[in-house]
Amino acid sequence: EYPDDPSKAYNSFYPSASGYGSFAFEDTWPAMGDYDFNDLVVDYQYKQVMNSKNQVVELHPKFKFRAAGAGLRNGFGFSL
């Protein structure tokens, strides 16, 4: 996929090149009676650029926010 760049060989996607996974959060978990996990719903997809040794040389995360209905003030963070 990268014929002019010797440091890159191919792309790998997680969960897939055309699909997304989902994170669902509940702001009062584990409080009784509120288990709907609809306070924040985020879809994610990771594009990993790999080298010829199958090592990740670049990571391109993609996030899509689908729902935000929390009663409390919350934030979303991503860390490697």
C-alpha cells in the first residue's frame, strides 16, 4: 500500500476496515437501578499503519459520538 515509503508496508484496521466497535458508558455505574449504559456511546475504529516487520508505525483512531445523555458532567479521553 506504500510503494514509495520503505518505512510503511500495509494498513490494518480494528475492528474492520468498514465497521466500528462501540463503547457505552453509564455515569452512575454501579448504582442500583441505572444500567442502561446510554449516557455516552462512542463508536471507534483504529487504522494501524504497519511496517514489513508487522510493527505499528502509525495509529489513526477514529471516534464517532452517537449518544450523550448523561445527567452528570462527563468527559471522554483516549490515551496510549
